[in-house]
Amino acid sequence: MPACIVYSARYHIDIGPHVFPTRKYPLVYQRLLRSGAIAEADVIEPRAAGWDELALVHTAEYLTKLRTGVMSSEDFAQLELPWSEEMVEAFRIMVGGTCQAAFIACGLEGRSEKAEGRSQEAEGRRPVVCHIGGGLHHAFPNHGEGFCPFNDVAVAVRLLQSRGVERTAIIDLDVHHGNGTAFIFESDPRVFTFSMHQQHNYPMWKPRGSFDIGLPDGARDATYLAELERALPRVMETGPHCVFYLAGADPYEDDQLGGLRLTKEGLRQRDRMVIAAARRTGVPLVVVLAGGYARRVEDTIAIHVATIEEAVTP
């Protein structure tokens, strides 16, 4: 079965000196091409999410602020990104990428024309679709936080619901709690939100999700993987029709913003476990990258590449 990858070169934007390396997106893409893990024919260029689609999650007042750049100092302090038209457009495209990946995974949108001829043997199978981007889980309906102006997974879930995909599950394994996502779906029983994160880390306020595991500082591989093995059956038993996996690279032992101290091999095993759980049940899986802030950007790239390699390997 050929890989299915969603990606845009426009994700790489100039935000000045920053801990968030937007250059990681093209670097991941280029390394995957060089290694042969994916081919150009596997890659779909997403469209930008429409403002009406963003309004399924975000308030009109907040979207107006992003469109115009008329934001308060508090808004900027929470978002932690400089405003520009390029920034807003890049993240609109990134939201569109997660939405398109979800539609493809659920069979609601065809593959690209260049990949169409290669997918005949995969008819009837539920694909794993990878988005080299996404995982903007700190965005709330009325404000952005932590480098996340929009909540891409939340928008994708709302669009799936509008097309009859009722039950979804979100497996959030970024080092930081998915606070925006938990808040958005707090009262929606159709969405099961699972976050396993470093408890004593950003964000300070962690709205309650469907299932949260707050790990201690320095948890390391064995503790982390044991907790994940215990948790995954509970997630899958909810019977989701689509699963979103936020495969953050920031639980890594040399990440600047994380302290769980996982090794690269531990993170790869984590990915393998999540992907295997989805494949066993035949549920469509959408993989998004989420965070990654290693002191050496090459480490973040290697972790993200390994995640996608696991996803595209039969």
C-alpha cells in the first residue's frame, strides 16, 4: 500500500529567533524523500482551511483578530508567535492539511491523481495518513496559546462530524497536555480525548480530558511505555471511527521544553504501539507531528522521520 502524505512547503515561515523551528517541516520532508520512505507521488498539497471551517471551533471575535492582526499584548503573550499575514496563512494551510488527511483516512476524499493509479490494491483498506505538520493542541476557541493559533485537530473533528463520522479519539502524546483540545471537547461525548504528558510542565491549567495521564519528571522509556500499553486498549474500546495521533517529538531526553527524558528508540516504540493499535482494529489513523524542540534540530527531525517511517511501513 503506497504511503499517503500531506505537506506544504509553506509551513516554513520566518518567525525570527524562536525555540519553535518551523524549518523542521521541510527538513523532515526532504529526509523522507532522500531515504526512499516516501515518493513525491505520495504527497498531497493541502488547501488552506476556510474561515467558515475555522469558525466551527473558533469564535468570530478571535478570528477577526487573526485576520487583521489587531491583537492585544495579552494575546501575543499567550500565542508566543509574532503576527504576520504569512504566519496566519501558513497555519490556515496547516489546519487544511490535517482536515484533508482526515478526509482521506476516512474515505471521504480521493487520493491525488498522481497516486490514484497506485492505490487500486488498497481499495477497501483503512489507510494511515501522515501530515508533516499539525498537532496545534493549545489553541482554544477564543485565543491561541503556545505557538498554536488554530486547533487543527478540533477543526478536522468538527468537519468529520458534519460528514457523518460520529465517534473520534485523540491520542495526544506531546510532552505538554493538550489543554485547548480537552477544553473544546469537554462536553462532547462523541470525542474521546487522551493526553499523556509531563504533569509539571506547561500549561499550568490543564482542563480535564476524557482520559489524562500526568507523568512525573524524568519518567524515561520503561515507565512511559508501560503506561501507554495500559492506556491504549481503553482508548480503542471507545469504538472510534477515526483516531488522531499527536506524535510529539518533545518527550525526547534532550528537548528544551520537555523533561520526560525518552530516548529516540523509546519514542519509536511509542509510535509503533499506537500505529499497531489502530491497525489491529482497522480504524483510520491520522498522524500529525505536534511539538519538538531538541537542542539539536537534527534530533527533532530524526524523531519525526522515524514516526512517519513507522506509519508507512506495512
